[in-house]
Amino acid sequence: MSAVTSSLSKDQQKKLLSLLGHVRLHLLYKASVHDFTAAAFHSHCDKQGPTVIVAYNAAGFVFGAYTSKDYTQSGEGVNDKEAFLYSISADRKEPLRWQVSAEQCAFIDGGTGPNYDALEFLHGDKPEFQSKPGTSFKFEAAAMHGEDLALTEFEVYRVEGLGELLEKPWRNIQWTPERKQQLLKVILGYKPDIKTIHQARVLLVGPVGAGKSTFFNSINSMFRGNMTCQAIAGTADKSVTTQYRTYTIKAGKGGGVVPLILCDTMGLEEKADAGLDIEDLVNIYKGHIKDRYQFNPSNPLVVDAPGYKMQVTLNDVIHCVVYVVDTCKASLLSQKMLDKFSAIRKRANQLGIPQILLMTKVDEACPLVAEDLKNVYHSVYIQKKARELSESLGIPLSCVLPVKNYSEALDLDQDSDILLLTAVSQMLNYADSFFENQVIEEQEVNDQLELYISNDQTRPNLTNSN
């Protein structure tokens, strides 16, 4: 299936947003991808809250309808005083808008395509619509759609309000050069509690396109002092990363090694036979997969196969798992993807591996953050997304961290660096928790051994989970 992306141009999106106010649009349904049928529309758009229809025709018109109500296939007329029809055309500077007439039904909530009295979309399960005189909305056909009734594309977006900025941030952070230097000093001076380990090994896991490889490149760029692109990153609908990679980071060109190894993986996909397999992931957790192993989603790595590392130490296992999620798509994660995350978390918990969640692309998700990254913890919308991800993925809110990767910039930015460094600092803190547990387990084993010696009892089964 092709990547589901918006067909709206920047100018068209700007004009549409001028009608909707301070909101964020999430693409739910695209007919050229999901099919031009009522069933496909309802499977993606029912019970999604406020939505806006965006229809396209060959005459160059972009038009549709907004409703604040749910589609539920109730078979009844729905009253919605906030509903309106609109039309955007390249030859008009401003979009046209027709509000629903007072006391009139906005749309018929049936099993057909969306039916807004005078406009019925996906008529006959075809890429076309009906336009007829109605009582709910008063418009001229020529102004609405140029009387071209064939659809070249048809999309539906969920409309989410962004809210205003919080007076007080929901998390305190210092945006100063001194804070950046303090974080750098702490990270570069980090030493694990176990003397035989010199670097914390952190695994990045997330859906295709979430920004895992870009996150590594951003961290690497920050410590190098200039933009780098060591990990392959892109925007394809299939995972660009096909190998397991372990990356070390140097502080400056030719400088010392940062006490952190970032491990990059193939992206997660909904289908069981696509993307990173959970059994491969468990082998990564346990340190059994070698660097540059080529993933095969249909055939997970098995013992004795090329790429399988039999003998492992605590240096090889994963010390912290970092889930990476695109903030723009946080509310669009499918149940299949949430189930996959749940399975992954369960296996990580069984192995006692601490976990963190990174929210990437916060600037793309909220225009207020795009204007000034310092608004990230003042943004009502980002706070809402953080809570949603915390609840849906089972990650404590304190473990959810927003970041902005370097994906377009040519120069480093202090505010972006501070968010990235804060995330790295937390990864090292959580890796410490893993090491402390190993020390405790080792002490428990020693205590059992001492008890065995003193009591002259049968030697207990002393095994190390790692």
C-alpha cells in the first residue's frame, strides 16, 4: 500500500486552516489509497470527532464540508450548528464558506458516503458526487465546484484543536547556554556502576518514519559540532533501515568516545510478516544479534545462523529501550500497532530493561512550537499528545520526552540541542537503573552462595538472567 499523504498544497492547506481556526489536521482517509467506497470511508472515519472533507476535481476546485459531530451510521439526520461547506479555488484569494441554515439538518448519518443535503460524496461507490439544490446549505454550483462532478481525489481529516499556551510550563527546563554545557559535562563524564562496562547500550524502536535514524544523526551532529548523516534516514513508506546497526559517537571530529552506543533497527509495521519481528527484537535485547545483521521479517534469526552471537556479556545486552513515535501521528496509531508495542513492552519488562518514549517532530505537530521551540512545554497540544501516548503505550508520563530532530536545518540550534541532550541524559539515568539491578542480582547470588557454604546445604541453582 502506498504511503498515505495529503494532496493539499501549502496554499490550499493555509486557506482551509483559515476557516477552521487554530487546529491540527490528521489525515484519516484517502480514497485513492483506501478505495472510493462508502464502506472504506466509514471504516476510517466513523467516531472520529470533528472532521473536514476535502474533495478534489479536475476543474481545480478543492471543496467539502466540516462537521463537529461523529459519523455513526445512525440512519438519522444530524443537527450541527458549527457545520459548513467551503470551496477553495486558485483564482480566488479567499475561500468561500456556506454555514448550515438555522434549524436545518447538517447531514444524513447513513451508510452511504457523506451526505450534506446538497452534496452527496462517493455516490454509488464511485469517484463522483451528486450536487443538487438543498435547504440546509445555499450555494451556487459554479462557485462551489465548477459543475465538475467527477472526483480526482477525496480525503477526510480529523480536526484537533491546538489550544492556547499554558501560563506555566507542564515541565520545567532551562533554555540557557549554561544548561547545555552542564548536560554535556554530565553525559561526557558518565561512568556505569559496573566497572567492566564503559558505554550504555540504548536501542531505538518505533514505526517506519518515526525518526529513529534521524535521532541518531541529530545526536551525532550535536556532539560532532556539525551536521552529519551517518545513519540512512528517509521518508519512505517502508523501513529505510534494513540492518541492525550499533553506532558509537565521538565528541568532536577525532575526539573521545561518548559513553553511549545507539542501536538502530528496522521500523515496526502493522503486518506480522513486515517490519521488525519481535523475536529479532528479543535477540537484540539479549545481545545475540551482530552489528550489520540484515533483517528478514519473514524469517527471524535463529541460533547457529549467520549473524547470531552465541557468547554475550553485559556489554552486549540492551541497557535501555527508547520508543520513538512521530507526534503528528500519535493519535493515529492503529490497534495493531498498539498491540505490537504492548508485546514489545512485555518482553522488555520480562528482561528488566527500562524504557523511555521520545515524541519526535513536535514542531510539525504544533505551529506554536514551530514558532518557538521553547513553547514545547507550554503547548496544551503537546501536553495532550504526551498524555495520550503515555496512556496508550503504558509508559509513565515522566518517561515521555519531546524532541526536535535535525531533519532540515543546516546549522545547530541551542534549543534543539537542549531537548536532545535532556533525552540522552535520561537514557543514561535509566541505563543506570538497569546496572543497579544487575549489582543487586549479583549480590543476591553471592548471599545464596554464602548461605550454602555456611549451612553445608545442597548447592542452589545460581543462574544469571543475562
